[in-house]
Amino acid sequence: MKYFSEKEKKLEMALDKLKKLNLVDEEGLKNIEFLSDQKNQLEIEKKELENKHQDLINEHHKLKDQLETLKEKNSKHKIDQLKFNEKIDELSQETDILLDEIDKWQM
């Protein structure tokens, strides 16, 4: 009997010690909280970067459209310049012909 009562006391003491133990790992909880904060910060930064990326894509499309417009204007300008040069050449040839005719009449 004495043996059982000693065992019982030891078991009760062990149970009391177990009840007093803090089974929560505070270091682990701090790490989890820190990681959670970092995750939230990274999500915020990711969202900001996604917004900036979208803004850059929009700006790219806008600049691309402006470039196309400028290319079209430049192409039209080149065509007009070529036509103008052709007209000048024609006028120059006509002038030469007229000068030749004038020279003939003066002789």
C-alpha cells in the first residue's frame, strides 16, 4: 500500500508540474507574428509594384500610340516633301526650256 501511495503522490506532483508548464512557445509565437508582419508588408509592396507596373503599361501604350501618330505625320511629310521636290524639278525643267526658247528668239 505504501508503495501505491508513494506512486500516487509522485504522479500528483508530476501532474501539478505539467499543469504549471507553459506549453506555448513564446519564441515561436514571436517568430510567427514577425513573419506575419513581413508577409503583410510584402503584400502591400507587391500591390504597390503591381499598380506601378500597370501605370507603366498604360504609359507605354500611350507613348506607343503617340509614336505611331508621329510616324504617320512624318511619313506624310516625307511624301509631301517628295511631291514638292518633284514640282520644283518640273518647274526647273520648264524654266530651262523657257530660257532656251527665249535664247532662240533673241538670236
